[in-house]
Amino acid sequence: MLVLIYNFKVKMNTMKKSESFFIFLMLALFVSSQYACKDYLEQPEGSIITVDSVFNNPDNAMRALWNVYATSVVNGFITGDGGSGLSDAGTVDGLLLGASDEGDQFGSGGRSNQFNAGTWNANNQDEFSLGRVMLGIRNANIFLENVDKVPFITTSNYTWAPQLKEQTIGEAKVLRALMYYEMMIRYGGVPIINEVPKVVINEVDGISRAEISPLGVRRSLKSTIDFILKDCNEAIPVLPNSYPNSDIGRINKGAALALKAVTLLWAASPLVNTDKPPLSSGFDSLLCLGNTDNSRWNAAAEAHKALLDWATQNGYRLLDDPALGKIESYNYATGAALDPRNKELILYDKSHGQQAGGANIVRWGCPIYFSWGNVVMAVPINFVLKTFRDNDGNDVQIPNQGNFTELKAILKKMEPRFHAIAWWPGSQYTFTGLMNAQGGNDTAKFLFKKGNINGNFVQTGAGTQLIGIGVPNGFHQKKFINLVNANNGTVNLYWPVFRLSEFYLGYAEALNEVNPSNPEILNALNEVRKRGGLPLLEPGNNTYQAILGNQSNIRNYIRRERAVELYGEEHRFFDVRRWKIAQDEGVMKGQFSRIFLFENSTKAYVQPTTSMTPAQRSDNDKTLSYKIETFENRIWEDKMYFYPFPQSEVNKGFLKQNPGW
Amino acid sequence: MPKLLFQEEGAVKYDFMSVTLNFKLDFFMKNKGESPKILINVMKKTFVQFIFSIIFVSISAANDSHAQGILNQKISLSLEEVTIKEVLQEIEEKMDVKFSYNSRKINVNERISINSKENELSEVLTNLFKKKNINFELVGTRQVIFTSGNEDYATQTLVKSNLVLTKNIVITGKVTNEQNEPLIGASVLLQGTTKGTTTDIEGSYSLEITEEEIKGVLLFSYVGYENKTSLIGLNTIINIVLKEGASLEEVVVVGYGTQKKVSLTGAVSSIKPNDLLKAPVSSVANALGGRTAGIISVQRTGEPGRDIGDIFIRGIATFAGGTSAGPLVLVDGVERSLAGIDPYTIESLNVLKDASATAVFGVRGANGVIIITTKTGEQGKPQFTFSSNLGVQNPIRLPKLLDAVGYAQLRNEAEANDLNNINARKFSDWDIERFKIGDDPYFHPNIDWFDYMLKERSPQQQYNLNVSGGMQNARYFVSLGFLDQDGAYKVGDLFKEFSANPNYKRYNIRTNFDFNLSKNLSLFIKASSEIQDANYANSATRDIFSTILSANPIMSPVIFDNKMIRNVEGLTAFQISNTPLYQMLFNGYNTNFGSRLNINIGGRYKLDNLVKGLSIRGMVAYDSYYLQTNRRTKQIPMYDLRRNPTAKSFQDSINPITVVNQFEGPVIFNGESFVKNRKEYAEAAIEYNKNFNDHGITALILGTAERYYDGGNQLPFNYLGVVSRATYQFKTKYFFDVNVGYNGSENFAKGKQFGLFPSFSTGYIVSSEPFFPKTKSISYLKFRGSYGIVGNDKIGGNRFLFTPSSFVSGANYFLGLANTPLPGYREGTIGNPNVTWEQAKKLNIGTDFRIINDLISVSVDYFKEERNNILWNLNVPITFGAGNLISPYNIGVAENKGFEVEMGYRATAGKAVTYSINGNYTFARNKIVYMDETPQPFPGLAATGSRIGQLKGLLANGLFNTAEEIADPSRPKSVWEGAGLKPGDIRYVDVNEDGKIDDNDRVNIGNPNIPEIIYGLTTGIQWKGFELTIFLQGAENVSAYLTGEAVWPFIAGTKTAFENATERWTEERYLKGETISMPRLTASPEATKHNYRTSSFWMQDASYLRLKNVELAYTIGKSPLNKLGVKSFRIYINGQNLYTWTKMPFFDPEIANSNGAVYPMTRIFNAGFNLQF
């Protein structure tokens, strides 16, 4: 090479300028292309945020924690955001209540009906996104794995100190445990992923195959429960009892205690506190605890007591404000998380901002939007009759058919919580603001069936939204929708994850299994009854007389009270499984009935208006009759006690499918 | 010494890169006095000057001021024992003068000593050559030419002496081939001069030379024939027989260089540029299919300017998606678009197919390479070629629509089927009667929407004028092209302000120059510019056609009384809100103005002085592209049509009245968009090429660098590489090649940017062995083999996947009494630090042979490729938590194999007729070997093991014909049957035998949408001046899965229906045994319903055979035109896509899987002529 270059030089001396210039150019090109290449292919430094830059200061690290919140806290509303990675635990287009005996979803898009028709399976289960839960767990693991990197410094929003670090670890662990709880009550034992999975590429037979580590095979139910309890137990000591006003909504000690309590209550329940799951597959430890052990009720009772004691000490109590009245107290307790009167919500979800009038809960939930969302949430009459009572705490009877005026009279006397959860024919809208445009505050117009008893559903109405078919099930579910802002239709959605009433009922339930004569049972139940507007369970009360001293009657009573108090809050669906009563007639199986109105004479029912006199209104009502009829025959199979894993994941060969699916 | 005439006119002087070049155009000095020629000469002169002034704007043509006296200028020199040459070089260095001489005639290597002190240059020069009878003269101002006073005239003197010597000699003769057929247009050149001519229609030529030139040598050449030389001497008639076949010297363009054709060991095939010209299509890309083995092509649409087809070399071997399977296209050595090239400028088009040919392209070569080189000037007088083409395009293979009566009747039948009520109907007999009679044309119309919207004929025209020529040291090729193609919309011009009809105009200019600056140094400049000026409807084409397919024959005409109608009140039924005409016009129009500039500048320097056979070369290129799309809309006036309310009778009511629906608005600007990109490219190489004794060696080392800026905020795309090639041959019998590409791009992580791509190949010409029997049956036999590794970095368009896992702003969580939104940080992407290119391991085994006395030549190649590292999304378990965030990994593996055959036959029949047949056949089949697919419950569902693009669907087994078949309890139930099936529904096979028909019964159905087999057959017959060429092209193993409007009648109850709807199932038709190709009719076919699931029932065999091109040409022999300087005049008519044989009832078989909403393919009839002068 050197010789070549030397020769070049010699030759170049004898060359013409032009030629030597050319050669120089060529050489320069060649050399520069070979030696200047380092910079040529450089990718300019970008502003990529890596895991290290997230965890190198407290502000950013806290953003990682908010991400764990946003992807982990359970939300049962119809937000339509499930696909975006936010928590959204309802079915795609309806509340989970439509998938149990609490409710029914009517309309072409009503996918919770799959649960009622028995057509849900490993390919179409869309109530629960395993992928989204796994994302929440991954985010929690990312936080827990990297939080040690955060330096103890002060940045604009946070001063990082050992105490804060431990607290955030506690928050992340409770959030992770919450995800595991949600998985467990659906699937049983699940894969336990407590580190961030990595991609590993292995060369097999000359082909690169991807695996992840850890792979995530299912663990026993006991391991899963232990994992949840461990996270809770580790979090309880480091979490604060309360937060300043700016941070309300974060995981506090109560949330950890609550999660522990519900986990232990589930573990004590008949579904898993046994040596035999509903369907046996040879892998029973995935679905039950291997024996029946009454001390599990003891543990559950103690955990509930710990939570109730904590609540008392920290000012948590059921909302029972005379100024609001019984109905609105109950309403506010459920959803008005930030109302200063409400000290009942221990943990709620706030992964969504304020939603405007078009919020999905309104679109799909509110009857006037029926034609918009094509789905309505209804309350089957048989559920109402078997759970709710009248004002006096007595069971309600409604003849199979009769006239509208009579029906109205019966329903008017229903207990306050019924009025809080349902619109019924002739009831009033709680807020008139939203509905005024539709011409009055009488609900009958959208809850009746025009024509005769055999006619097609035809809805008449003043507003265009009302043209179409009416609510065929007669009672329209209104819990949560109630809190939609009267004036502009906006709503701040706070999904109740842990509400104090639940723990009075759980405490009573667990104590009854340990010792039915423990007076604490009735004390706890009366807390709930008092706020609910029912007479207290005390001597002289019919219910008191009926259950006193009878464990089974107490149990049934507690279950009934739970169905009423926790209506629509994603409890009933799991409670009937936990109690192993889902297969009973009228629970998840059998005939479901509705009530509907029809015109009984040639005289047409007219739209009620505010200008109607009571006499005119009464005359108008007389044109209608009602009838109770079966609308659905629901299917239950015992495999449904546990969810199927998605078939596409089972096909990958690492997840053991639950039996029967 | 002869006096110099026209000196200043003849010598055009350029200054470029400090190189002085004296460029002389001899033709100005010739044949003075003959007026027609003078006219042409003037024309030529003006033209050439015009072109030059365009190109060399920066080049000065001014005269130097110190004109006269260079010979009188004084110079001091003192040199001992140097050659005369060195003396001259020294003087050139010191003075602004250039010397020219013929070194063969003038011995400049003689050593002398010289000592001059302030002597005049003329004196120095005189002394230099004293006693040697060497003269010199000043040409122009700075050039001195030496001429020998001996009888041997130097080259440079010939031209001048031509002017003064009067005694000329005319040489005549005839050039024929071995079959004694005249070769028309063969070149005859007096070697070492620009003097030459071409043969005429009879193969005859005549060339006038001077007395002195009889000592010269004539060179005869013709494309596809071996060159031949002949001494002139005292012969005045020289007849020459040229031998056909690849000359041993014939070279083929390969990657980064050329190789002798005989020594090729890889798989390279060529398409003759003339074949490309036969196809009257706008894009070269659409003329390639079937022309040579190895090209698989599909053209999906015929819309002007948007009809560029897809090309795959030897099929597809990757499933990475996007454009990742397309070949690398190089134009003059730089990656460039195939779209806008003027076919008249193409010198050669070669297809590099195997690893041996493509390894040098390294990371970009795996999908094959198409190399196009543009024409360069050839030494000789300016040769003008003018081509003119006028054609008409005609949309072909449009679906045949049902007429109104048929539509109404069948729609009634569908209604009855759906409601299960024989009396249910949408149209009364009275309505049907109106459709039939046509007496109520506005409210009972009968419209064929294709007929209504599309013209039968739309024009196109294409012109090209080029000139090439040059002297020994400067050659040029300049070409001007123009193409104008009109679209098929009949009613696109309803409003004066704009046209929605597509129009595509393209202007091409190319100027290629080659200069020999000295014996060793040559330079070239290739510059081309393409300007595109197109007009389209602003509505997407697919929307327009989708609306046509949404329309039905009973929708009213949309023009009444020259008014455009939106709604027709009182229409029987089914007016869609967007009529096809409205869809075409309401969005206005857009203009696309694009300009593309491509420039290559390069040179080569031979270093023979240093090492014999060594040379260096280099090139820089710059491309720039700009496209502006300007959208304008207009609120178009629209009316509603009503029955006349005052009408007293039906007769009166058929005359409608119009009511304004929408008022007219002005044309308004509606935004614009731009595409801007540019590319910088440089390469430099050292080459070695040497033959000694029986050995031949070539070697190449080349460096490349490319930077491409794609506009926007994209970082530039960079490539950097080294290429090397070494070939060795022994006795032109044994060949060994090694090709290595080493290159990389910024798209891969540091340390993993570069890859090495080696290939080895060998060839063996058995027929050259002494032991090989010299028979006529096998005259030539060669075996070739290659193996190598090539890369593909077009991995689905992803960039910088190696970037570390990144976090981005995530969703808010809301805390506190104020519901404060707290933004999160969530994982954005999870990086793949090891991302790399696809790797193709390619094997090629081939043979070339000629049999029956060279009459038939055959090439056969077998190829096999394994493509691994295909970038594919991981299918990780859900427990990963964020599987969708993982960057794709290089885990896919596919294979592709097949064979290709090329065959040629050429013969004569009688004296005057020659004919030839050329055929080629390509078969390529791929298979997905691995793609990280979830194991499927049934093997038929897996993509792994299937072909790329293989559709999965249910297997149809005819229709249910009787109620008994439906009622059969053993019949597998379909999960889509809803209320139950009926006779006339499709019967599917329960493939997995689980007793039900569901998605798990899907299997491979049909073939992929890109053919596995493509073949072409060209037949040519020549008789006297006539020439007929027929080109047939076909494809096999290809399917089209058309859905929606393309096959199903009455979608949504209102959409179109084709004539095939009459072949529906009805009990009556079944019992009569009539052809049934359609299930029972319904008014709402949907893909989610039983009959319309993806299934083999709807799969169509898209194989076809096309009469792709026919050309009839006549070359006019002696004619008065010759007197005007016309050398050759060829007129022709040709046609494209003349006829198609296919099983597809509607639509062109090259259509993509779709609902048929595409601009149709066109048939083109074209007439043109080609004039050389």
C-alpha cells in the first residue's frame, strides 16, 4: 500500500493539474468514506426518557407511581377507556350488575348478557382484561424494582426521604395486591409476577425463539392469598392513616386493612374453604384451599374488626345526614367521594377526570340516552321482590297484573334505598335538570309499552331520543347516574372500591359463622339498617324475631342485606359465587321477570307535563295497566364459578385452564 | 497548411473543473452548399446549442482575450534528457496552451534536451520537431495541433483536410447476418474518426471518404452481433456478414460495475429496452412482467400516474410487511424510483437475482436488484431520434351490472327470502313495468353506473426527441420526453372551473455527457429532470368507485336540465346520499406538481502507467424531489328533483321540477401538502482488470456513502459500505467470483451497524473443453452456481428499534379535593438492542446452453432462499404485562424457492421471413417457517407452514339444496346460522369434526394474491420492412378474494348487483339444473353472516393469460424522406392488454383482495412513428 502511495506521488508529479486533482478527489472520497464513517452513522442523541431518568429524581418517580394508580385501581364504570390501558372493570358496554341477578342489560350492544345466556367463554369474556391487570402489576413491579434508585433529594414537588420512600412502596404493594385480588376472585390461583418480566431470546435449532422470564405459571390459591396478604401486611405499617387535602384518594392504611379483610373473607367462604372445588380437574389447589377450616372465618372477622376499629379511630362512618335524607345520604355515600359529609369511602377510583354529558355512564345508563347507546340497564322485578323491602322493613308483594295506579301506590312505599337505585314507572327523576328537556319529570313515559298486552314495544315520546323502544324491564337502574350534575350533565366518577358498609356486613357475616349469638353481629347490621332507613333489628321487629338464634336465618338475612346495601357495586356478582349459591334458581339461573305497562283502553296515555293537575295526572294514569312476565331464562353451569383464561393465552402453553372451559 | 474555416463557430470551448476542453463539432464544416442539409444543420446547430446552454449554465463559452499571440509569447525552458512529451507537458503547465497530437504518428517519447531563454513558443516548437517533418498550427486561441508532414495523417488533420481535398471516394456495401438477412441500422464507422453511417432498410450503406482515408479501417457493429472490422484499401464495395450472438466482449451491467457476459456466474437477466418501448404504458414498472424470468409483478389499477405496479424479484421471502419485499432499484448506480423514468432513455435494464449478483448490495440486496443505466452518446455524427405515440385507453373488465328490471325483480326475491314471505316485495309489478318501458325516466330510471361514469376512450400521448453523438473525447446524449395521459371519468368536467378527471403529464429531460479528458482520464455527467403535472379529483379514487358500487340502477340520473341532482323525491326506492357523480365532484380537485432532479457526476482514471489494468473511479450523485399537492374545493350547486305537483296525470308527472338544494359557491383553496426529499450519494473505487495468457483477473474495491433526507422531522437515513469483488477466469472456461458487501446503516445499534455479506459463485463452460464433441446439436453449454448471504434492512419501516426502553407521559390519575390531574410516566417502547437486518441465504444453480446450431438458447435456474431474522412482533405470554410495547425482534424465518426458464428460438423461413420465439417462466413458492405464532388448536389455522399472504377460511362444499339436508340431525350446526339455515345456504366442511362449524374449521383457501407463476411468450416475425411482435403474458397460482360490493348483491339492501346475481340459488333453478354460483339472495349480505364468512366459496382463481402486447411495425425503405436527411422511418401500431383469458367473471385478475373499489385496468391502442435523422 505504501509503495502504491509512493508511486502515486511520483506519477502525480508528472501529471497535469486536472488529473492530479481528480485523483486527489477520488482518494479523498474513498478515504473519507472509510474513515469518517464513525460519525456518518451516528444516531443523534435524542431526549429519550429511560427508566434511569424516571427514577433519578423524586418528581419523575412519583409520576411512575401515578401510572401504577392509573392502571391498577379498579373501576366498574362504563368509561369506554378499557382499551387505553386505564382501569375499566365493567363489561365493555355496561356495569357488571347486568351480568348478575341485580340487573339486566337490554339492547343490541349488551354484552353482559353473555353471562346470563351462558354464552361467555374463553374467547369472548370481555368483562375482565387480564392484559390490563398484568400491565398494572408490571407497572407496580417497575416502581418497586427501581424505587431504590431515587436519590434522597428535594425537587420542585417532593422531598424524598426514607419515610416517603417506604410509604410509596406500601402504596405500590397495595395496588399490586389489589390487582391480584381482582384476579383471584375470578380465576383462583394465578401466576405471581413480582418482578418485571424480561424478554429472553433463545436459539433453538437455528431459530431464535422468544421467551419471557419469569414465565408466569399459575400458583396455588393458597400462595396467591398469601402473596396478597404479604403485600398488605408489609404495607400496613408504612402507610399513613390519612392524607392532606391535596392528596386525598391515595392508598391509606385503611385501604390495606380493607384489602386484607376482603381477602380473608373470600378465603373463608364456602367456594374455596373446602377440599373440593365446584369442578375438579386434578389441579384443585388452584381453586380451593384443600380443607374446610372454620378458623378462616375467625381470621376474617379479626381483619374486619381491625378495619372497623381503624375507621372509628380515623373518623370514618356511614353517611347519614338528616339534611340529605335517607335516599340522598345513601346516594352520596356511594359516589360523592369528595363531599365533606361523606366519610364512608375508604378507597375509590379516580383514574378518570370529569366526564361531560356524553360520559358513557350517562350514554349507556340514562334512559333518555337509550337510543344513543342502544343499551339500558334494568332491574328485574324478581330481584327487587326478593331483596328490597317496604318502608317498614316488610317484604313486598305485587300481584302479577293490575292497573298502574295500584302499582304506583305499592312502589311509592318501597324502602329508601330502592328509590336510590331505580327509576320505576311513575317515579320522579332525582335531578330534573338533565331531564327537563324531555318534557317533565315523570318516568312512566319511557317505562311503558304502548299498545295492548301482545303488542310490539313502541315508545312514544316528545324528544327524538325517546323515539324507539322503551325500557322493557320496567325498572331502570339509576345508581351512580344519580350524581350526574343536574345543570350541565357532567359527572365526576368515583368508583367505590372499599366502602365502610361492606365491612360491617362482612364482619357480621364472619362472626355469624364463628358464633351466631355474638351480639356484635346485630350491632354491625343495625349500623347499615339505620342509615338505610329500615327499623333497627331489636326486639319487636319482625325480622329480628325471624332470625334470632338461627345461624342459617342470620346468614340469609345478611346476604339479603348485602344485596341491597351494596347493589351495583360489583359485589353481588362475586358474592353469589363466594357463597356458592350462583347455581340456585333465581340467582344466576332460571326465570327472570319484568314489569311493564300497556294501554288498557282505547284512550291513549299522554305525556305527563308539569302543567298537569293531580286530577288530570290521575286520569292519565288510569289509561295504563301493568303486567309481570318472564323475560329471560338464564343459564348457569358450575364451570362459571371461575373465569376461563383467554384461549389465546392458554394456547401458548403456560397457563392451566380452569376446569370446564 | 490548409486554411481554417469557420474556426470560431466550430470550436466551442468549455471550462469545467479546471479542465480545458476543446470540443469540436465537425458537422458544421461539412457539405456546405446543399440547401436541405444546411437547413437541417442549422436546425441541429440551434438545437445543440440550446441544449448546451441549458446544461452548462455555469460553463463559460467566452473567448479568451489574449487571442492571437500565444505562439509569439516567450518562454524559458531548460530540460535535459526528457521526452518530447514531457517538454510539451511542461509548456502546458507554464503557458495557457494545450497540445494535441496523434501519438501513434508522432513520436513524442524521443528523448531530447532543450534550452530556451525567452524564445517565442513557435520557435521552441519548431526546434522541438526539427528534421522530423512535423507541422503545427494554432487552432482557436490556445490549442496547438501537430500534424505529421509524412503520408500518415494524424487524426486531427483528417477533418480539416476534408474541407480542402476534393477527390473523394464512395464506399458502398451491404451488412447482413449469417442467414443473409439485411441488418437495418447497423453502424459503419471509420475507426478513429467520427465519420460513419448506418445501413438502410436493405442493409446497404454508402460512405464517402477522402483519398487519404483509404488507409483506414471500417468498424461494423450491430446490437446483438459481434463487431467486425475491415480494411478499406482499394475496395470500394465492402460487404460484411456479422455473426450473431453475444460477443466475447459484450458486457453486462452488474452491481457497481460491468462484467463480460460470457464470464457471468450469477443469475442476471436483461430486458431489451426496445421491448419496453413496445408497451404504451406510462411507467416502465408496468412493462416488466413476463419480459424476463425472475420478475413477479402485479398491477392493481390503471389510474394515470397512480398505476405503478408492484415488482418482486423471484417472489417474496419475507413477511415483515410494508414495502419490505420489494427490490432495490438503481438508476445509474443510485437508488431511485422506477416510476418516472422515460423509457426512451434506458440503455439497459438488468435484473440481479442471486446472491452472487446482489451480495455487493449487502444490507439492501436480499430482495433482488433492478439496475437501469441510461443511454450515453456514441461517437459519431449527431443522431436524432424522434418518436411520437398517440393512443387511446379503454377501461376493461368492468362488472356487468344488472339492469333496473333485473335489479327490482331479484331485490323482491331477496326481500321475500329475508322475510320468509313469498309475497314480501319492494317493487310492485307496476314499478317493474315502468323500469321495463322506461316511460318515467326520472322516477323509474335504469342506469348503468359504470357506463354513466366512465368513458369508453380517453387519450394518451407520448413523445420523445433525443440526440446523441460526439467526438472521440466528448459524447453526448440528450433527450426530451413528454407524456400526457387522461383519465376515464366521463363527467369529470361538469364544471368549467375544474376537472375531476385524472390527468397525468410528465416532462422528462435527460442530458448525459462523457468526456475523455486525456488518454487515462474520463469524466461523465448524467443529469435528468422529471416534472410531473397531474390533476385528480379530491375524493379518493377508492371512494369514487366504492360509491359507484354502492349505487344501483334504479337510482335517478344525477343530471337533469344540466343541473346536478342530490335527492329525488318520489323515487321508487334507494337513493344513496352521495351519488357517484356527487362523490366525484363535491370534494373538488387537486393538482400534483412534482419535480425530480437526479445528477450523477463521476470519472475514471486509468492507472495503466502504474500497474497495467488498474484504474480508479468515483461518482457523486445528488437527487432532489419535491411534490406539491394543492387542493381546491367548490360548493357545487345542487337540486332536488320532484314530481310536478300540479301534474294531472301520470304522463304529466314524469316531467319533474327542480328545487335548489345547495347553492353554488366559488372554488376555494383547501390546503396543500408537500413531499420533499433529497439524497446525497458518493462512491469511489479501485479496479483492476487484467488478462495474461489464459488467466483473467478482475478486482474491485469500492466505498459508498449515502444520505437520504425524507423531509419532516425525520433524521436522515444513512448508508455506508465497502464493496469488493474478485473474479478469476481461466481460458474463458472456468470462472470463480467472490463478491463481498460490507455495509451498514444508522438504523442499528452501535457496534451492530455493519454486516458482512459474502457470496461465492463459479461457472464452467463445458462446451469449451477440447473433449466436448463439436456437434451442431449442442453448441454451447455452461453451468453456473452461487451461494451467498445478502441482507434486507427494509424491516417494516421501523427505525431505531435498538433505542433503550423509553418512558412517555401516561394517563393522569386524579387526586385531592381539587381533582388535580397527576400525569404518569408509562413505558413507551421496550427496546430491542439486537435489532438487525433480515438475512437471506441464497443458493442458485443454473445452466445456459444453445442447441441445434445455436438456433435455440436456453437458460434454466433453480433457486432456494432461506430468509431469517425477519422482524416480527413477539407473541409473549400475557403475564409479560406489556407485550404490545415490545419492539419487534428478528425472529421470523421464511423460505422461498423455485425455478426459472428462459428460452429463445430464432429462425428464417425462406429468404425474406425471419421469426423468433422467446419465452420465460418463473415459479417461486414461499413458506413461513417460523413467526412466533401462538400454537393453534388445529393445525390448519396456523400461518406457520403456510405461504406468505395465504388466506384462511372455511371450506365450502356447495349449497344446501333441500329442506331434508338442513333438517338432518347429523348436520354440523354453524355458529353463525342464527334462526337456522335454509336451502340455498352454503354448506361448510366441518374440518375439525367437532360437530359444529366455526372459526376453528378454517384452513388455507386459494392462493395468495401475488402469483407464484409468471410467464411470458414473445413471438416476432419480420418480412421485408414489416415486423409483427406478439407478447403473451400470464400468471398462475394466484387468487383474488373479493368481498362486499365486488361480489355480493344488495349489500345494505340498496347497493349494486351484477349479472352474476341471476345465478343465485332458488329451488326452481336448482330443480331445473341451472348454473348456480350464488347462495339464495338476501337484502343484507354481511361478512359476519353464515353465507358471507371468509370461505372458499367466494375465492376466485385469478390466473390469467393476457394478450399483453401486439405491435405491427413497418420500416420505410428508400423514400423521399432520405433526401431530407432521414435515415430511418418506422411506423407502428401497438396495443396493450388486448385480451385477457381468466376465470374471473368480473374485474381484472390482477386486482388486489378488496371490495372492488378500484380504478379499472385499461386497454391501450396506440399508433406511432419513430424517425431517425
